[in-house]
Amino acid sequence: MVIIDYIRACVFDWRKKKAIKQAKKSAELYRKKFLVLVHNGRPVCVSMQGIKQLIRQHRFAPGFTAEKARQIAIYEAVPSNTSAHVSDH
């Protein structure tokens, strides 16, 4: 029983690291905020726009807001302020 729990914890950690890496990469690429949330026992990477769209579609419990999603998120990836574009001289 203890070994099964340990393996589950290791798999969860691996998935969490993978989701955080994806959130960082997506935040820089798409210049949007991305959150890592636990959904059905698995960490998933979702953009803030995606969360707001799911709320509008009533996919979450009544009263769930984007701010609550930010509070319960495992990780929040915010794009850096540096410009990704080549500056014109």
C-alpha cells in the first residue's frame, strides 16, 4: 500500500513538473497568463482566457471565478516584460 502511494506521488510530481514547464513555455510564446490547476487528480495547464471561457460555459460550480482559480492554482506563469519582438532601429 505504501509503495503504491509513493508511485502515485512520484507520477503526480512528474506531471506537475511537466505542466509547469508547459505553462512557462506557453506564457512566453502566447504572451498570456497560464495557470497549473489540479483537474480530476491531474495537474493541467490552462490559460486565464481558457478559464474565463469555461466559466462562461458553466463548466465549473456556480460561484467559481477566475480569481478563485488563481488562488487554488499550483503555479501561475506570467509572461516576462521583455519584448519578444526584434526592435526596429
